[in-house]
Amino acid sequence: MTTFRATKRSDATVQHPRDRVWEILTDPAAVARLTPMVRSITATDDLWHWQLVSIPVLGQSFALDFTERMTYDPKSSITFAHAPQGEERAGTDGRYDLRESGTASSPATDLSIDLTVSVDLPFPKLAKPAIQTTMQGVLAAMGAGFARSIEKELTARR
């Protein structure tokens, strides 16, 4: 097994109040429903266990799961750190930051996410460029899909 890593940082301004954005980001069922490639998220206290759909990598498919310890600074930030439960081959570490950026009549939230994904796969180190390219593509697709979905969800909740 070789450990591969990919990092992603995204920043966006959503035209919705911070408390509504916070509600979604702290709801594991909503995050799972809105994020492509996530089969489910189950929460037990501050631990969120993520199950992903099978993801193809170099001709093989991997259905990964991982557990994250969530730490909250209410309506300001969410920090997540890999807290392995059993034999997990994947994990993430990072944080969401939320900041009010609109006006009273037009509320908005600056939202950023910074994360690093690590995964142990049965490939040699020389496969690193191809696997990291795949990982970056998966992260980009998940992020873009989540951005579209959270906007629709927030608009529907108005």
C-alpha cells in the first residue's frame, strides 16, 4: 500500500445568511445528500462516518469510508480531523470557515474550505502523478457539485 494525498482550497460567497449555511454544514444527512459521490454520513456525537460510492482509479474501483472528528466554533468554523475507526484506508483533515459579508438587506456568507485527503491504495509510488490527478478530479467534481447543490438547497429554504 502507498499513501497518496491531494489538497484542495475553495472560496465562495453565497448570497444567503450565515446561520442558514451553518445549518446545512452541520447536518450530516444534508451534507451527504448534497455532495456527489457520498453514499452516506452517519454521526455519533462529534464523529462523522463517511461512506463514498465506488471510485475508479487506474482500472480498479474503491469504495472508501472514513471517520472524521468534527470540532465546531459556532457559525464561524468547522474543523475536521481523521479519527480512524478500524481499518480505514482514507481520511481527510481540514476546515470550513464562514464569515458574514453581505448587508442587513442582502445577507451573504464568505465560505472557504481547506482540506487534505489521504488514501492508501495498492499501487506503487511511481503511480503518484496519475493517482493524484484522479484525486484532484474527484475533489473538483465533489466540490462543484456541492456548490451547486447547496445553492439550490439554500434557495429552497428561503
